[in-house]
Amino acid sequence: MKIGILINEGPYQHQASDTALQFTKSAIKKGHEIFRVFFYNDGVNNATRLAIPPQDDRNLTKEWSDLASEHNIDLVVCVAAAQRRGLIDADEAKRNGKDADNIAEGFRISGLGQLVEAGIQADRLITFGD
């Protein structure tokens, strides 16, 4: 089965991101294909490379990046939601006159069309968070 994932909550404010990560790992182990993971609303905060979780806590951003690298998963961050929350990639930083970017490796910024495509291409689109 081809699965799309939508994450609407940040990594440490709600269980949704962690649950989505565990679900995605389990789906891959069961032989399912993850078409795309789309981060929307506060879910875009999963993509920041500047978060420093305590040593005894999980680094969900790194776990998403590692999973994407290992299994060639498309991690897409909504551009509008990201900009509202101060998350930008190198292209957006340059375009907007900023001197730095803060999107973690493995994530990319794009528009809602990527979410629509995931809904069309995937057999199921599973939402985590409100």
C-alpha cells in the first residue's frame, strides 16, 4: 500500500509527531511504501535544525532526517506555514534577504500542491495532529 502522511503538530508539544514517526517506521517494516510526509501548521517545527533537545530526550528532527535518508522518503514542509514560524531554506533566505537558513537536512520546502498530490497518489493519507 502507498501511504501519505500529514503531520500538523510540532515535535515536542504533542504526541502526534512521535506517533507519526513510529507509524511510518512500522509501515515500512510491513512492506508499505511511504509516498510523502507533509508537515503543515505547527508540524513544520519538526524541520528545524536549530532545536537542541535535552540529552535524555529523542531528537525527532534527526530521526525524521535519518529515516528519510535510509528509505528515500520525501519530507515536505509547507512554505507558508514555515515562513510564518521563521523556518526557511537557503533559497528562501536568499530571496528574502536573510543571512541564514534553518531547515534540517532531508527536509524540503514546497507548497500545498505537494499535499494534494500525496492525497491523489497515495492509497491512504493518514493525518497526525489536529
